[in-house]
Amino acid sequence: MQIPLDYYRILGLAVQANQEQLKQAYRDRAAQLPRRDYSEQALSARRALLDRAFAVLSDPQQRQVYDANFFGRPGESADAALEAVIEIEDPEFLGALLVLLELGEYELVVELSRSYPQTLSALAMLDMVLMVALACLELGREQWQQQHYQDAAAHLETGLTVLTSQGAFLQVQQEIRADLAKLQPYQILELLALPLTAEAERSQGLELLAKMLKERGGIDGLGNDRSGLGREDFLHFIQQLRAYLTCDEQQRLFVTEVQRPSAAGAYLAVYTLVGQGFARHQPELILQAQEFLTYLQPRQDVQLETAICYLLLGQLEAAGDHLALCQEEEAIKFIHQHSEDSGDLIPGLCAYTQAWLQTEVLPYFRDLQAHPASLNPYFADRRVQEYIEALPTSSSPAPQPPADPLPAAPAAVVPRRRKRRRPHPSRRWRLILTGFLMAIVGGVLLMRVYNQLHPTPPPAAKSERLFLRLTTPPLPLPTPPLTPGIARSVQGDYHLASRQGCCLWSGSPLAAIIEHLNPSCPPSVAGPSPASSRAGMVLGVSTPPRCQLPPFQPVAFPPPPSRSQDPRNWSALPAWPGPTPPYL
């Protein structure tokens, strides 16, 4: 059998080495044994190749003949050395594979293992299986470093399959499984970043994501998926992933998460349903998003999102009620600035809704990034008009501020004041001090009783604000295409100008909304009815600073582990570079 090796490479020696360097290289190679548990048969075959190479190169005459055969033409010795081959016997096959593994020829090890001699014993087969698995492990790590995550996962899975088929080397199996688990987020991002026409690869990425969510117990679950990501880190990973998912994929993903239940999944489902319902003119999805916001209200301030949903459903009074309870100062300031010439806040809320859809919702759907954020086409759709007209006047009661715990007594009931004797000053001070001490003791006892009846929830269940503003993904993956109209600076002003005719009967909530949007637009009469509505809208609004969704700083993914620089010490791998830092 021919093996692509030469005696100089076997000893790790330069062609111009002298006898002293040759002896030193032979002693080093013989003393430096592999760290893995190979059988004595594999180590003996390796030692036989070292002895043969040293015997040929240490004899001047044999070395001259060897050099003449392999490097006959002057000036081409280096290139010819790469193409040199040696003949080996079947017992030396394991030694040749082991030498190639030490030299970093991992692909050759995998390729040559397919044509192994049939005379190998069962113990020798285990040695070859271990060499192939280690070669696949190193190939996977090399592809990981080159950011070819899918190829890296394929090599690792090949090595794991080889080991599991023999049921041996459990430690190496655990090492490969650990690498696969840490590689899984990269693999998911790479698969989902492919074009939408690559349906099979994208389906594989969605299956891997569903597997991670199941192992973790949801987006904000505490299960261990062995990826090294904490709860916040995994939430940032999901946020980074949204730009590569379509609205249908996000709807299936996040609406399922609401049923766990999951607060983070419910918040992401609201964005998905609002974006999909607005872009596809399906107000029933916006009504479903409003129900999810009702679930989130005890946990966080979602009054602004609720007001937007009521606006898109034509419920102006309910939208104003929720807007009055909103605590976001910058958003309220923006809405007031765009409602100065109106008697209410509906014009400012319309302007803010368009800016919110343009910057916070639509750009994070792969198939909606080019969709305009104008409200005119949405309200001009006949299906939207019929659905809004069929809704009751108030689909759900507007929230009321909490009443005073002690209501004022009726004015007609005036209690009589009885005359009391004043105690002695010293006794009065004693009474005050005693009452003060009794109040402190009573307060401590009440706090203890309250803590026993209402234990403090774990940190994972605490109420917190979900931050969903996304930045550029840290991975060098292809970003979804953006049209020139969408890829503009979110810090500057943008103008959405469109005039579309629509037919609305007077007295409808849609007519009131369009009246607020653009009172200067001339009315258009629908058929013989004298009812008129104001259609078309020319907006010139500045994108408001979104205080609800503050940005987070992206952090690059950690690099995979690499092997030692010394090719002879192929198994001396450095330690894993510590815990995985946040993804974003």
C-alpha cells in the first residue's frame, strides 16, 4: 500500500539536516508518544516507521540513493517532497495513520481509513476508529475557526457517528458532543441566513432551534442545553436571530412560546402579530396581539403598545385612555409635539405609530423590510374597514387608575369632637415613646408574616423590561437584502408621501382617524351618499428616540478551540477559552 509520506516528514526533519540533527530528531520523535490510549500494536507500527526512516537517512549511501530517487532534479526538492510516497505493509498501516495524524493530515487520515486492510484485528480496528474520530474533531475545529459552521458540524457528527457505532471512547464522545452543543447557535444562524429558496437547510435550522428551546424550557427557561448561554444571553441570541426569520416563521415560533407560558415569548409575539397584521391588512392578528398585551400588563408597562393596537383597530377612546397611563416620557413628548394643533393626541399617536412600525417592527422581518409604514393603505383596505366596523364600540374596558384607598367622607356627616384632658408632659412623652416602639415591633412582625405568606420569587421570575432593539449581528453572515427606500438612517428625517383614494361613510371610526391624520386633504364622496371622508396623507415626521427599546452592545462569538502550534504534539490542545460571553 502506498502512503503519501517521506522519511523526512516522518522524522520532522529538514532536507538539509546533518547527522547530529538527524539523531536528535529521531530521539525526540521516539520519546514523544501520543497522549491518547492507543494499543501496543499501533505504537509498535509507528516506531517501526521511525526506525526505517532513521535507518535510511543515517546511512550516507542509502540517503544519497533516496534523495536521487525522490529529489532527482535540482531546485525541485521541496515540491517533490510533498508528492513523495512510501510503500508500507499491512502491519504498518496503523503507524502510518498515526504519523499522518501527528502531522495534521486529517483529511488523509479519513480518506485512507476507507481502504483499510482486511487483516486488521479487533483491537487495531478500535485504534483506527479513534484516529478517524480525532481527525474529524480537528477538522471540525478548523472549519469552526474559518467560520464554516455547517461544515464543522458535519465533521463533528461524522466523528461522533464513528465512535457511537463502536460504543467506545466515551471521553472523546463527550468532547465532540460538547463542541456540537457550543457550535449549535452558530449553525442555526448560518442555516437561517441562507436564501429563502434553500428550504431544506432553513428547515434544518428551525428544527435545531426548536430542539434548543425544548431543552431550555422556552426562551426564558432555565434548562441546560449545554450551549453555555445564560438566560439573558439566549434572549439576545433570539433577538439576533429575528432578522433572518420571516413573519410566518416568527409567528409559529413565538405564539407557541406564549403557551409555556413565557413573558419574553409573549412580548415577541406581540411584535410579530402587529407587524404581520399591519403589513397583510389582517386586523384580527392585531386583536390577538392585544390579548397578549393584557397578559403582560401586570409585568411591565405596555400601555403604549396597547394604545397602538387600539388605534389600528379604530378604537380611539380606548387608545387615548391607555396613552394617558403611559409612563414613557420621550414617547409622550413626541406625541404631544405632533398634536399641538389638535384637540387630542390622535394625530401624534398616528405619527408615532408609523415611526414605530418603520424602525422597530418591520425591519426585523425578513419578508417585510421593504414594506412601507404608511397607515393610509391599511385603513383604505375594504376588509379592514369591514372588520373594524363589525367590532363593538369598546372591545375591552379601558384601564382605570387605582382608586384612593380612603375615600372622602360625605360633607353632611361631620363628627362631633369630644373634649379630652391633656396628660402630664412627662406622661405624654412616655406614651409617645411607647407607641413609637410598639409601631416598630409591629412593623417587623408584619414584615415577617408577609414574607412567609408571599415568598420572594426566584430571579428568573422577576418582572423586568424586555429589550428588543437589535443591532448588526456579530456573525459575518449574509444580511437579508434591504431596498434603498428602507436602508436609510434612522436618526434623520424621513418622509412618507402617498395619496390614495378611499370610500368611507360618515360617522365611522375610520373616517375619524383619517380626519385626524390629515384634516387639510379634500374630501372624496363615495357614490350617491353625501357621506365624505378625508383620504390620503402626507406625513413628514422625525423618527423619535425609542426609549422603550434601548440598544444593546453586540459581542462577537467566542472562537473555537485550536490545536497546538507544534505539529508533532497534535493532541496537546489548549483549554477551552473560559465561559461563553454574551452573544449581543
